[in-house]
Amino acid sequence: MDVGPFLNVNLSKTRDDMIIKVRISEETWARMLTGKRIEGTLGYDKWTGEKSFNAFNRKEKAHVKDKLVKKLPWGWVKESMERIKVFGSFPKEVGTARVMGLLDEHTHEAKEALIERELIEFC
């Protein structure tokens, strides 16, 4: 019966050495041999008297970039997997009344971009 590899940990700060044997999996041992940092939990089974290490298997999250539908003069329109995103940013020095007019123009151009996208996709 294969008991798997063991990890010896030296926890002493004095001259007396303390060796603790910890049971780890083959995958964890292979990751350690490649020099990777392993995160996980260290446990103790009081019935068997064994110490074991349970490594976290964290995976990188795949992020899908948003698709640019149209670049607008004051922002953009993008499409993600779940949403249509409209962004607008206006300079303060143009004044509130002008910003409100630009916002209406921006919204109108964003709507036109979405209509154009629908026509291109379904024609």
C-alpha cells in the first residue's frame, strides 16, 4: 500500500530539532518540486494521529473581454456576455447646459450604434 510522500517540517527555534511528518498528495508534491507556492490547510486526525495537508486547487479565472460596438466622441458602446455597456465622460469646463445636450447626443449615437449592429448581424 502506497502511503504517499511525506513532508518534514522543522518548527524549532532552538538547537533541539522537532520533525513533524505530514501526509501530502502526489499532485501537491509535484507542484512543490517545481518550486510553486502551495496554499492549503494543515489538519490533524486525532483518531489515527496523522497530520495531513489539504492543498487548495485554485484555478485562474478566464475573463472574456468586452467587444467594442462603437467608439463615440465622448465615450464608447461595448457588449459583454450579459450586458450592453454605454460609457460617457464629459469635461466640466463646457458647462451644465452643454453637458446635458452632449448627453442627449451621446445617447442618440449609442442607440444608432446598437441599431446598426442589429442590422449587420441579422441581414
